[in-house]
Amino acid sequence: MFELNLPAPSARSLLLTVIGEMMYAPSEAAWTTALLHVLGGLGVEEHAARQVLARAADAGWVVRERDGRAVKWRLAEKGRALVTDGIHRSDAYLAGPPEWDGRWLLLFVTVPGEQRTTRKRLYGGLSWLGLGNPMPGVWLTPHTERGAELSELVESLGLRSSALSVVGTVHDAGLGGDEIAGKAWDLTDLEVHYKTLLDQLNSLPEPRGGDETLFAYLELLNVQQRFMRRDPYLPEELLPEWIGRDGAALIRACRERWGRLAHARWRELVRDCAPR
């Protein structure tokens, strides 16, 4: 549905979108056939869907439950924690521009040159937390509430002894807020992707119910998640004109229109796939 010139979503990310949205409630479970049907509607071939389900179970995201020859799946504790974090991040993204008290969460960190895998994991984790990199060895974000998550990331990578984290305001001896934002985040390509998304959503015919609405809704959620990984969602004081806020508002409006029908179709599908 969406052609955004972004990397194609993986089967893994699409599965996480489905189970996170449709199976988050403790009582929610889904039969294999229902999951294969939905993943197929999102462009994942059956063999790849079965593989990613098995890998999700191995990773502790989901657990299998047998009912005769049929199998149904539930979110496991690890998967629920992952989804909970994503829901909190999504709620913040959709809520509108965040208020800002002028403080930054800063991280000064060095990674030994031979630890390439550690560096890659660190940079990926920092990007997910919305931290930008205005100069070598310095990472920061105006989202000071993410300090606990930053601590967990640094600790998990064994970097505590080579990291220093600070929360506070910057002094006028150095860069100002707008200069920091300009150096820490290159949003040029993301701005183009947002414009494409807005054009497509504004011209998209309304889904006509059933699978069409379910697939459109889930694809939109996956698109949102991919934008969230790239958008630091800066407060207006740092980025007064940002098309991403319009993108988030339109995503929210589409979710509100499509969500009820999508969930109703999902429940119908799970019932229809139950073994007789």
C-alpha cells in the first residue's frame, strides 16, 4: 500500500506489529492459520512466516500452546515487555509535541576500536532511544525521562566504566539548542519520507472493511514504527517547523478511523480459524 522509499519491513518487524497490536491483552491468543493469513496479507510468504514464528518462540517473544493438531500462540513475558515499551513510545509519538524544560540527557561514551559489534549495538540502541550525535563521543536527547533505559543499554553492553551520563542545561559557552539539533540529527531524508507519507495517506481511498481494513491498519502501524525509529520527535523549541508532527497527527487520525473495524475483523478471523 505505502511506497515510501524506506527499507522494506522484515517479516520479524511485521510479526511484532501483529502480535503487539492484536495479542497484547493477557487473554488474547491466535491460531497459526490466523497469523499466517494476516502475515500473508502483509506480503510475507508462508514459509517465511512459519520461520519467523519459530524464531520468535526461540527468542522468548511468544509461546506455543497445542490443541490437538492445531497450535495457538500467546505473548510471552519477554515479548510483552518489548511490546509495552513500544506502546509507551507510540503513545508519546502520537500525543503531540512534547513539553520541554530545557534540560538534556547527555551521554559521553567511548568504545574500544576492536569492539565493532558492541559499537553497532550501542549506536542502534541510542538511535532507538532518540539520542543524536552532535560531536564525536557525545550523545544527547531532550527526552530526559529515558535515563533509565539509557542506563540499561549501557549496562547491558558492559560500557559503564567508559561512559558518563549527565542531565542538565547547556551553557552558552558552546552550541545553542537549535545548533545542537542541526548537528545531532540529519532529518533531510526523513522529511522527504514524511511528505510522501502525507501525500499517500491524503489520497488513499478508505479501506472497505474486512481484510482490507485489517491489512491497511497493520501496515500503517508498521510504517509508524519505522518512522518512530528515525524521528527523535524534538520539542518545538528545538525544531519549530517539522513535518513529522503533521505525519504523526494523520497517522493518529487513520488509526482512530480504522482501529475498531480492524480489531473486529481480527477477532472474527481468530474465531473462524479455531479447530472444529
